[in-house]
Amino acid sequence: MNFWYQPLKWWVWGLYPFSLLLLIISKGRRFFLQKSARKNSKNHFPVIVVGNISVGGNGKTPFVIWLCELLIKQGYKPGIVSRGYGGKSAAYPLLVDSTVSGKEAGDEPVMIFKRLGIPIVVDPLRTRAADYLSRHCAVDIIVTDDGLQHYALPRDIEIVLVDGKRRFGNGHLMPMGPLREPVSRLKEVDFIINNGEQRAGEITMLLSPGQCLAVDGSNRELPPGSKVNACAAIGYPQRFFDTLKEQNFEINKAIGFADHHAFSADDFQQFEHDIPLLMTEKDAVKCTSFAAQNWWYLPVNAQLPASFEQQLLDKIKELK
């Protein structure tokens, strides 16, 4: 909601009682769930939670991909658990493979599987997903894509992503502001990753765009500087559009959709069909079945300091 990222207006204070209620519920829920989490869990592998304290996209998925690639290089066998937002399966837990669609698993798990090919289990109950991974898949460490507030899942390391541009908006809890938990929660996590801005006490993550790829999987190239239409169904679409401008694309029309929007062919009737269309990688996994030949997506890769890599690896080794 736009008013979350603007100076407070008088009428917003009418939402304060609901934000206060959320604070009371979330603190009570966290207390009781954490108390019983370890006792009820059947998973015996280290768990790294990647999440945020605010709603919307903060770069969690590129970070999860980077993290798993780092673990694989170090000889670990990571598996991922995800809520699978935007997807609906006939049964859970759902083990993602090449036959599973974004409609079943959600866009992010399918995108990550295409990148990494490692075990990914989708389930609204992340504890059940983690237990499934530990029993049925060849893993020795578990990463959650989102799930900081899913306190029923025991965790060993907490990593929070922060949007470097929007930060915490007006600093209030939902529905008055964009926060799921108070900013003070950051004092308790292991690492704070800042997406795109250097700030003291936070680790800077940069997103490096790759080469544009055809949504239909064909081996064609989109010349840099092309005139394009653009769409994005992510938490902060403007970030994607700004990235395209930084890559010298000339944007004819840009349309943002709700995060995890379930695309259909009708959504694209509003674009001129003779102008190439650019979208995000996670949107592309939902459009492959009806993609036109001039639809493209822009993959991005997370870049983090080598010093952070070593800090994180040292902390993981302490868990053994």
C-alpha cells in the first residue's frame, strides 16, 4: 500500500488499534510456538531461515539461490522449504520437480528448482516440509525461502533481508504500516542483508543482471538498448523497471501487477505485440505455456562480500 511509504496522515492513526493487536498476537504466538518447536520437530539438520520483517519483495529469492550455491561449493547438500505463495497443490508436502508447475508450487520454488535442481519441498506447514526433506531427500542442511515468522519451525541461523530503498516505510506494524514485526526484532537475528544500499551494521547485497533470455526457452538474444514493454508481479515492481533503465533499455510501457499474480494470456493484451516484452525470471515460469516469441526475462544474481561468506560458513560449522 502506497501510504505505508509516505509521511503519516492523520487518518492512518485510525488503524493503530489493529496494529497494536497484531503486536500482541505475534508476540504471544512466537512465545508459545518457540517453546514447543524443538520438542515437536522431527528434523535433525541445521536450519537457516531467510526472511524479512516487512511485507513485499526484499530480494529473498536471489539471496536463497546465492546461499545454496555457496553451500554446494562447500560440499553441503542443501534442501529448501517454501510456503509456495501463489500456488495450490492437491496434496502437501509437494516435492518440486520438472513436472511441477508454478500454479501448483508457486513461482519462486519452480524458479529456484530450474536454477539449482536441488530438493525443494512446498508446504503451508514449514515444519512438515522440513521433516519431509530430512526423511526422504539427500540433504544435510535446510534453507527456508521466507518463514522468519513461522516460529513452529526451529531455526539455527536467522538472516533478514531489508529493502535498501524503501526500508521500513513509516515504521509501523500492519495494517498501519508494512511491518510484520517491530524493527527491534532485527537486534535478535544473526545477519541483516541490505538489498542495494550500504549502511552500518548491515551487509550489502547487490543484484547483478544477466543476459536476457527468451521465455519460451528458444536460443535467441535481445540486443541491449532495445525498446521494450515491461511487466513485473513482484513486491516492488519499480525496482525491476529501474534495473531495466540502468541496462539502457528504452521502456515503452511498464505495468506492475500484484506480487505472485497468476498470469494468463489475457493480461498481456494491453501491450503492443510488435514491441518485445521483458519480465522478471520468477514471472517467466508462469508464462512459458503461452509465451510469444518476443517475450524475454532478465535473470539477476546476488553478489555479497567475501567477508560475509566466511562469517556465515564459520557460524554453520559451529552448529556441527
